[in-house]
Amino acid sequence: MSEAPCEVWFYHLERSDLDDVLPELLERTLSRGWKAVVRARQDQRIEHLDGRLWTYRDDSFLPHAPDSEPSAARQPILLTTGFDNPNGADALFLVDGADPGELAGYTRCVVLFDGRDEAQLAVARSQWSAVKAKGHPASYWRQQARGWEKQA
């Protein structure tokens, strides 16, 4: 019996930025009992997200670490620019146009892109075509005034 293909959800950010949306989605992921990998293209983004996930709310933080930490494999949320999944994550979050790489082993991949950035829109469109061509079920979520709405 073959493993089910990874679902790929595209989140089109228009009203909020990544710093506000990512922690909320990571909270939902952990509440499901899942682990997560957040993949960015540059180390500077990893450093920024590392600080942000400690401070995004006054009364809470998200347990995480960059993959350079010795305890990376034990982290519920791992921040990386690499393609490994050392913490056995169920969910992969892609930011700043990071390449999804191989999706086997993940239950869900979430592509977050800024709808106000033409370069990110172009990368997201290309990624949509690529994941559909590989047979992954894909859905597109657009940020509306009343919240997220599934568009496709």
C-alpha cells in the first residue's frame, strides 16, 4: 500500500504579513499533535523567525529551534534552509519562495507567499503547477477581511 500524497496548501497573504500568520498556523499544527519544519531560503530569515517565535505574544511562545542547535531532532518546530526532516515533522512550511524539495513523509506542506510581491506570486504559481503535476492535492487559500477562504 502506497503512502498518501502530501497535501499542499497555498496561503496568499494580503492583509497580514508572515510574522503574524506563521505563528498562528504553527499553533494549529502543534494542537493537532504534529511537528513542523519551517524552511526559508536564507539564514537571515531563519534568525528573524527564531526571534519572532519567542516573542510574537506576551503570554506565550512556540517551542522551536534552528537546525543548527544540537537538540534539533527533538524540536516540535524546526527552522531550516535545508531539505532534511530530522524531527520527523508532519507539516512543512515554506516561506520566501523556498523550494519544497521531496514531499514524501510529510502529511501537509503549507506555502506562504506575499500577495503584494510580484516575485513571490510568480514563484507560488510555478510551485502550484509543479505540485499539481506531481499528483499532490493542492488548495489555495486567500486572506479576506473575514478570515481565510478556500478559493481552489
